[in-house]
Amino acid sequence: MGKLVNDVNSAYSAWKASKNVTAMNESELTTYNLTDLKFQKMISDAQALESAFYAARSEAFAALEAEQVTARTALQTLWQGYEDNNMVVS
């Protein structure tokens, strides 16, 4: 888990620990349950967002690596051409 999910979980835990459901009336309990559902939805959304972020980051790094490999291969080929031509640039 990353920072976003940890922050949402921490907020949820702090909020839940501050509540005493045994002392709540029906209206307060309804509000509590709705808020609890909202927190659970936020946690789920945060997990999905983080998963998408890490997938995009991995894809970006893979694309960067591919570009670098292509550039190094082109440079190697160019250098080999210079060596094959007695280091003369044509």
C-alpha cells in the first residue's frame, strides 16, 4: 500500500475509534453507517487509484527503458561503423 491508501485507512481508523455506537440513537447510528460506507468506498477508490498509478508508472518506465535500449543500440551501431571505417567520419 502506498501513502494514499495508508492516509485514508488512518483517517478511517481514527474516525471509527472516536465513535461509541452503543451510545448512539437511531438517527446518529444511521449517519454513522452512511459515513462508514463512504469511508469504505473511499478506501476502495484509493486502492484502485493507486493500482492504476503503479501500473502507469511501470508502463512509463518500461517505455523509457525501451527508448534507452534503442538509443544505445543505435550508438553502438554508429560506433562500430566508425571502427569499421578506420575511425573516419563519412
